[in-house]
Amino acid sequence: MVTSVPRLVIAAPSSGSGKTTVATGLMAALTGRGLAVSPHKVGPDYIDPGYHALATGRVGRNLDAYLCGPELVGPLFLHGARGCDIAVVEGVMGLYDGAAGEGELASTAHVAKLLRAPVVLVVDASSQSRSVAALVHGFVTWDPQVRVGGVILNKVASDRHEGLLREALDSVGVPVLGVLRRAPQVDTPSRHLGLVPVAERRAAAVDAVAAMAALVAAGCDLDGLEMLARSAGPLPGGSAPWTPGPVHTHHPTRSDRKPTPRVAVAGGAAFTFSYAEHAELLAAAGAEVVVFDPLRDEELPEGTRGLVIGGGFPEVYADELSANEPLRKAVAELALSGAPVAAECAGLLYLCRELDGKPMCGVLDASARMTGRLTLGYRDAVAVGDSVLAGAGTRMRGHEFHRTVVEPGAGPAPAWGVRAPERRVEGFVQRGVHASYLHTHWASEPGVARRFVERCRTS
């Protein structure tokens, strides 16, 4: 069993330092060298893994010690890295920033320690020279269990600026593994929830990733970075790769006559947020997973017995989603029939009567609208009652990330009781529908997928 995949964590002192540029560019540059690169992202973010997938040709996967628990970080990493030559893990926020009020939990540093992976610190050097030494020294010495194995200096202005930075860092004892000049061509557009997803700008995203790869290949010591990655030893505790279970072949034998329900999963530009493990868990539970695009498809896939609508940006595509009246009616009819429907965040908005005044599916007696307020954070949740996803009392951890509001915020039968930042109930459970703002990671509770697929068989 392979438990010593060469690996690096790309971290930074703060958000905006250039982690995504460096991590994505490094993934693409190493892939260009002929290596099979496993891409990972610390935390719940869905958007960066899309760029990682474009860079490597492999599914981008999240490593979240809050949503899944620290014990699953190693197994989920090994699951994603199976068959790969090297893994690159992009951090979240600043190196030591974790879940609010929870110490190091879910921070980049926490995940690096769980993986026993060396860290490369990306420093925005645009407004400093000698002070860079004090900054790097502080990050290197803050936690002796975090091994900062190198620094990449980003947004360096000139050769003279580079010389001053290198001279200052000589006293710290951490090698400079890259120096990157300012490069507007690698910038990716942002909006109200961060970067614009790959699915919405495919050609431009391909060009941006190629520019990132060229920047990193020209400015970084790829041999040195590979060598540092190979210095990572075996994962602690003899971790074994996570597995969703045996994948159903969709051809039952005489001894296995359970029907194979077809589960439709929303995709396309409006619904880009989904953890790869969810589809794997559904397949392992015996479902046939079929992806459809609510922006283009006027019908649900033939024979659909269950529906999963994850996160995304329906507010950006409200006009197009509303104009696709045949599909809206099909979704409403499926929900009315009692078939299982699991909707998270964007999916919740799509099931409402309206979004910013545009008619949606009308499954829920609620309306949704954009606001100027960002709702962001981890949540501890408990299932208020039985649903297609969980039995009453089931505890799960989730994440909220949106600038919309749904009124009312909960139905007569809420989906979850949330403890923080304030005690409240939220979401909707009605017939076979479970709709909520909370993004959850089903790997933390595999019974969710099994329960959903079983309901698809019997509904």
C-alpha cells in the first residue's frame, strides 16, 4: 500500500498572496514534465479545484478537517492521489488561519501536519524588502511541527528588488525556490463569491492556466520543488486510502436483484459546486449517476428517480434558468411525486418560487433574492427530523457561503438545527425534498448517500 506519495503544500501568510497562481501553475508545470499530478485544496472552496483539474487533467479534491474530521484527511488524500507521481495541495487563507474559534482546526498548517507534508510559503513581496525576513522567520518558527521547506517570492518588481529580498532571506535559512514577477496575464476575474469558475470561461481559463504554468516554470526551481516533495515520508498511522465502497456495475446478477435507480446531478455553468466523492458514494450505493445541465436541457434524464442539485451561481443565470420552463416543470413534477431531491445552496434557490423576481421551480413556498451581505462560515448542524438524507438527530458539519437570502429561511419541517453563530433552524424538508443552504461533505457520513439511493429505489 502506497502511503508516501511525494507532496507539497502551497501556503501563504494571507489571502491574496498568490497561492492559486503558484499552486495551479506548479500543477500544470509538473504535468507538462510528464508527471501524474494529484491536485488538492484545503478547505471547502469549490472554485479553485476547477482550475486545478484544468491544470492536471484529474479531478480536484478538497481536504477539509472541519467538514470531514481530521481522521479522514489522510485517507481522502490517498484516495485522490492513487496512481499519481506527486501531489500539490493548495492552502486556504493564511497558513495558520482555521475555523473561527477552533484554534488550528482546518487550517493549512493543520492539514500539512496531518499529511506530514513540507510547506512552500508564497510571499507577496510587492511592498517590502528586508522586512520579508522577519515575516518568513515568524511563519517558520511559529509552530515547529510545520516544516516550511522553501519560499516563493511573488510580485517582485525588478532584479534589484529580488537581490534585496534574497539578501534578507539568507539569514532565515529557508531556500528561495522561486521568484515571480508581476504578470497580469495570469489574473483570473472575480465577482461576489471569488474567482469565476472554469465552467463559465473555459477558453479564457485554459489560457490563464497556461500562463500560470509558464510563469512558474520560468521563475521557480522545479527540480528543487520536486526534491522537497519527495522528502515527505509515510503518512502517520499507516493511513489507508478512503473508499466509497464497491462501485455498482449497473448489471445485477441473479443474487443481486436490487434495481439501479438513475440519479440526475445538476451541472453546467450554473451549478459548478460539487465534491467528487458525492458522485462516487452514490455510485457505490448502487445508483447510476447522470449529469445534466439546467441551462440547456429541457428534460431530466430519462428514468430519473432522484435529483441532486448542488451549489453554484443561479443568481448569475436567473434569466436563463427561468426561461427553461420545461425543465422547471419537470423538476416540480418529480418533487411532487415524492422522489428524493437533495438541494444545497444554489439548489435551494432553484427550488424556490422565484429568484430576484424570476420564476424558478416553485417546489418550495419561498422566494430568494440577492443581498449585499456575505454569509460565510462553518456550521455544526443536527437533522431536525427524518429526511431522504438523514434520520432525526443525525449530526453533520456544514459550510455556508452565499450573498442571497431565502424568505422564509425554514419550512414547517426544517432541514437542520444550527448551533452557531446563533441557534436557529434552516432549510426545508417536504415529501422527498431536502433543501438547505448548508454544503456538507458526504464522506463524513456515508450513510447519507446510501439512504438517498435506497429512497430512490423505493419511492
